Amino acid sequence: MLFKIGDTAVIRIDNAPARVMDTLKEEGFTNHRIERSDDVRLSFSFVESIDIHDAVTLVTMSGRKEDRLFLFDKYDSLILCDLSTAGEENSEILVEEGIDPVFFYAFLEHMIRILLLSENKVMIHASAVSHADGAFVCFGWDRSGKSSLLLEFIEHGGVFIGDDRTILCEDGSVIPYYKNIRQFRHEIIDYPEILGRYPGGSTRLIRFFMRFETLLRSTKSKYLKRFLRLSLLVIRKLDKRTAYLTIPVDKCKEENPRFQIQNLFMINRSLTDSIVINEEPIERHIDGMVSNILFDDRDLMSMYQQFKFLFPDKDNRLLRNYQQTVSDIIRRALARRSIHTVLFPETCSIRSLYDEMLQTAANC
């Protein structure tokens, strides 16, 4: 089975167990599927077992077998790869059939990041949507409201490009990365049509979350607000499946879609009483963007450090200079642009924020 990331990187996955394919479908990754290609850059082959007899183990989760790195999941199933060649040539990776699907998907995304760097592209921590004449790209830290804004744009006719993960090219364009939108159910109380569109969207539990969130927004008591927030955290940890709603994304109709960036936003929640939007030079924020990406890619960097410890005479050029390469691509892609920094209070509705951002874009 073949998958194309961006407009060139092709990945082959052979003999994957049904539960692995189910996870890829749940995540939205199967939207990248293509029928044929002669330019495969990365191959995954699933096998019954991998012999690591006489291997050198670093910790319980990784080790060295001859010239290859192996990684354990929580069930002691293995992934075996030569990290030194990743991104440089067609890499072949062996995976045991018993692998945890979530572990495999996380590793797959690590490899995708390396592939993209080899093509002067970078996976940025941002949401993006095609709206009107170009792409709106929203940077922000986790829980800053990127996905909620994305939903608002889509409800007003926008075309999905990326949720939390978007592919940025050095020419300043963005390419879709298909990953289903996953939101806490109580966070989309402003979208009853979405709640009713998907399985489980009208259950009593969702209505409970909606009432809970409405109370949290409306209360003036600092102590009650603190109690409600703590209660939400406890509920989320007890059962994430009931707290989340997964919203499937639509694949672009074009064969190799690219979108030129029209507007850049950096969004943050704040203690202000109203929405504050300022236009600033992009240079002031590039280091922050890179730091956000590095934080998001910390598991990839951890894997690379283990690889270097196990193989002191080997290296991966793309990972060795990862931070600098990411920074250089972003600087070339966004050169001479400005960015709008957005501060909005927690009491602000996403719809109001959307209107303000749209008005700002229209005035530019």
C-alpha cells in the first residue's frame, strides 16, 4: 500500500495488520493513499518476529543489532531500522506484527519529518486552512485554540490543510497533512451541527460536557472556576474516549495541492478583557516557532540521541543539524513577511475571534 506525503515523498507499507490500518484510518492518514508510484522513499515491512539475539540493549525501549537500531513498544514488539540512512535514500524498516498501532504511528510520523527535511520542507506546529484567495496559517502552543479556529473556518467554507501539523515548503507555500481533528467534546459547544453529525454526537454525556463548559464560562467565582477546571481534568484522565470527538477531514480534490500563504497568525489565550491583534515582523517570532516545533518533536530527538549513543561512528545529517535546518527553512519560507499576534480572553467565543481575524486580514 502506497502513501504520498506532500507532493513527492512516497511511503510503502506492506502486510500491515488490520489493527494498524484501522489506526491509520482513525488518524486520517489513509487520505494520503495513492495507487502507484515508482519513487518510494521509505518502506515498512511487517513480519512475524525479529531476531535480536546477541543485540546490545541501551535501555528497555531501544538497542543495537549489528548496524541497526531497534525500538520496543510497551508490549516488547519491535521496530528495526537504520536511522543513518533515513531521508537520504530508500530506507527499509522491519516491524513486528504485534506492534502497538499507536507506537507505530508515532514512529511513522518521526520518519515523515525526516523525509520532509530532505526535501526542504518542515512539519510546523500550526493549523492551516484555505480561505478565499490563500491559506490562513495559525501558530500557537498546545491548547491555544488552533483546532477550534480551524473548525470555524471550515464551517464557513474553508478547505482543510492541516490541524496542529502542516507542511511548510521553502517557497512559502503549505501542503496538506491529513490528520483527523480531535477535540474535547465540551470545546465545540458552539458547533451543535458537528456534534450531531458523527456517532455519539448527541449522547447525554456530550450534553453534560456542554452544560459543564457553559457553567465554566459564565461563572464569576474564581474558586468555582478553579474547581470546574480541576473536575474537567479529572474527567479527561478517567476516560479520554468519552471526552474526545474525532472529526474526519476531507481530502483535497487536486492531485498535488499547494496553497500560498495569505495570512499568518500567532494566537495565545490571555488575561486581557478583549481581543488584541498586532502586526509584527516575522523575525521576532521565528525562534519561538522553532522552539515550539522542537518541543513537539522531542520524542524524535530522544530517539536520535539514543541512536548516537549506540552508534558513535554513525550519524544522520538531517537530524544532526535538525534545529538549524528547521530554522533555515522557516526563514526562507516566511522571509519579508509579517505576522499578526492575537491575544484573546478565555471568555471569548471562537466565533468572535474568527470575525476579528477575518476583519484584520481584510484590512491588510
